[in-house]
Amino acid sequence: MRVPISIVIPLCAITVAATWWHGTRNYDFLTPPPDAKLAAIRARVGTTIPQPDQPADAVSSPIISARPLEPNPATGTNATQGPPDLDEYREYAQEGARYFIDLAVLLESQGQSQRALLAWERVLDSTKPTPNEARAAFKAIRNLRSSLPEWHSSPSRITLHAGTSATTAQSLAPAIAAIAGEIENAADGLLQITPMINSGSGAPPAPGPAPGPAPVALWLSGPLETSDSTDVFSITIDPAQQAETSIRKTAYQLIRSYLKRSTDLHPPIPIPESEDGKNAFTTRVTRLTWRAFGNRLDPENARKNQ
């Protein structure tokens, strides 16, 4: 027995309409999503797009929030009133890097740039981010730091030491001074770095073939003879190479090694061998980390800032 087409067509239309109504009757297609949800979506999309100097396959997995951002105690009314401290949001460290990334994007969308910067810094000094999460934090910190004022504090007095021969000291002085300046600028007013070169005998070199690369000992210390200091690393600097790169990377390793054994903060992420570390002191070492470094080497100043 055939069913007349005049019955089949209405039945099909009724079935489709009923199915659509049952599946979508509880959805609101007109109200836009909340700002928190949009901010989280922007964070996920932004971190999956390779940068111009980054190969297309460098981003292996998107940053996806592990939990809803709202309600979020870190963005409650009381939590965003008053001036923040450098250790702001550390109590949420157990939530992980993705939590801080979503928090930072939300705060930035609300115009709270200083707090957003602090949230991005927590990604680096309070969690163990993935390479993608770390790259997102480096970029955000560099952008935000350039638009915010220095952190007002009495700076800790730190000395960057270099020990080498008298014949090398003079040529090395500009590079040592340049790296000391980089560290001081990166510390955002929290450190005062003084370069000091300790040179040996000034006797002229013996006749014969030109000597090889000059050995240089590097370390950082506090302002007093009794102050604590980092380890001493010895490197050789070839006159034909860029001295600043070698000194910068060695100073970074000294700071990272000292922080690893003297604080409970996560140490700065190492500089890849292929990079010169030009922005490492600014993007990889957070201001809270700089303060901890200064407080350990200059405890007298730490007591004044309490």
C-alpha cells in the first residue's frame, strides 16, 4: 500500500521541525556571550597562530582552559581593588599556567594592564608552562612592560663582577657595563647594578704568537664583603666574537642557578642555544623573581622595604 505524497511531505516537514524545536528550544541565539568567555576564546585562538618568525608547525597544541573562568576568586570585587603587590595571584599557582593565561587576558580586556602583567608573570614564576604557554607569556610581558611605569621600590644594590687580565679588562669594560645596564633595566627599578672588573697584572704580553681567547670569571654579589654571591662561572671570550652575547648568557645562567637553589619560585626558563638572549632578562625573569634575587643578595635593603 502506498502512502499518498500529500501525506508524506507534511509528515517529513513536521518531523524535521519537531526535531529542530526539541534540540534548540533552550538555546539563546540573540544574547552575545559574556566578556569572560570571549576573552578565553581570544586567548586560545591567539596562542595557536604562529608568529612571523616562528615555523608553522611550532605551535603543536592550543591553550585550552581547564575550567570555567567565571566565577573566579582572582577577579572578584575585593581581589581587584587597591594596588597589587608583586606576588599577586600566587595563591592560585596550583591552578596551573592555563588559569593564569585566561586570567591575564580577562584582566587586560578590562583595562587592568598592571594586574594583567602580574598574571602573565605568574605563568613563568609560579607554574611549569608548556613551550606554547611560555611563548605567549614572553610576548605579552614584552608588550605590557613597554607601556607601564617602573615598579617603585628602594632598589637592592648588586655588583656584576668580572675577573680577567689587565690586558683584557679595558676591552671588556664596555660589554660588562652594557650587560649590567640590561639587568638593571629589566629589573624595573628593583635592582641597582654596578659593573666591576677585577684585573690582574698589567705586565706586557711575552713576545711570540698572539695569545688565545682571554679567560673571564663572572659572578654577582651583594654590596658588602659579607654579602651572599652567586657561583663563579669562567668563560673564554674570543676577540673576534661578540663579547656581550657570551657575558649576557653567562650572567643569565648565574642568576638562574642562584634562584634555583635559594628561592621557591620557578627558575627562569633557559635561553635556547640558537638565541643571543637579547630580551631574556626582561621577558623570562619576572619582577617578583628580580625582587627575590635582590632580597637574597642585599637583605639589609629587603628589611627597609618591609
